[in-house]
Amino acid sequence: MNLILWRHAEAEDGIDDLARNLTKRGHKQAEQAARWLHEHAPKDLKVLVSPATRTRQTADALKLPYDVVEELSPDADPANLLAAAGWPLADKTVLIVGHQPTLGRVASQLLSGEDLFWTIKKGGIWWLARRQRQDEFQIVLRAVVNPENLD
């Protein structure tokens, strides 16, 4: 299974966290990341998005249908994110557009086996895959893409 974690792009500050919009720079980050995803990600993407405005605006740049999933809200529990994605057995590549610290915690749990507060940059993409080698399952980090690498 492929699991792609995409942190929302840069957003404006605001009191109502769920209503924060992307900045001009954030829209550019989202568009650049969307181009990269279209070039590199499998075509069978299932896109799941937090209900926050900034994650939906980030996902809109991809121009693909997506499902808004309450379990991906800011400060979501990593176990809920993995369950929503169908990890590790989903039959499609799942792209999650979400938030810190949840995305970083998911990456750390899958790659190191520990619940650590790793940081995924705003607009950044981490692509993880689960594969089987003989009788052992492995987690592979296929790509890390940060917005400044997409200029």
C-alpha cells in the first residue's frame, strides 16, 4: 500500500482555526505540489482531506475528487488517520491532506516504530509504502518533497 502524507500549504493566521485560508504563497505551494503529485503519484489516488479550509484549498490544487474526513481534523490521533486511510491494507494509494503534528507522528510511527513529533513542512509531501519481502513486511520512504524543492 502507498500512503502519501501532504501537509496543507502556508495559511493565514486566525482565531477560527478551521476557517483559515491559504496565503498567496500557500496557493503557489499547493499548485507546485499538485504538479509534482500528478507527475509522480499513481493514478489510483484516493484523496482524504481534513475539514479545515486550508487543507481543502490545498487539495483543490490537485483538481481531483476528495472526501472530507472529520478524523483528519487538526490534532487528530495518528491511529484515527491510519484507520481512515485503511492502513496497511487499502487497495488504492491513499493521499492524506492534513496537519501537524499528526502527519509527523504518523511518519515516525511507521518508519521508526515510535511516536515522535517529526515535522513535515507546510506544503510538504512524504510518500510511504508498505511492501512484503519474503515473510517480512517493510515500510519504505519513497519520497520527501518540500515546497522549496519545487520552484
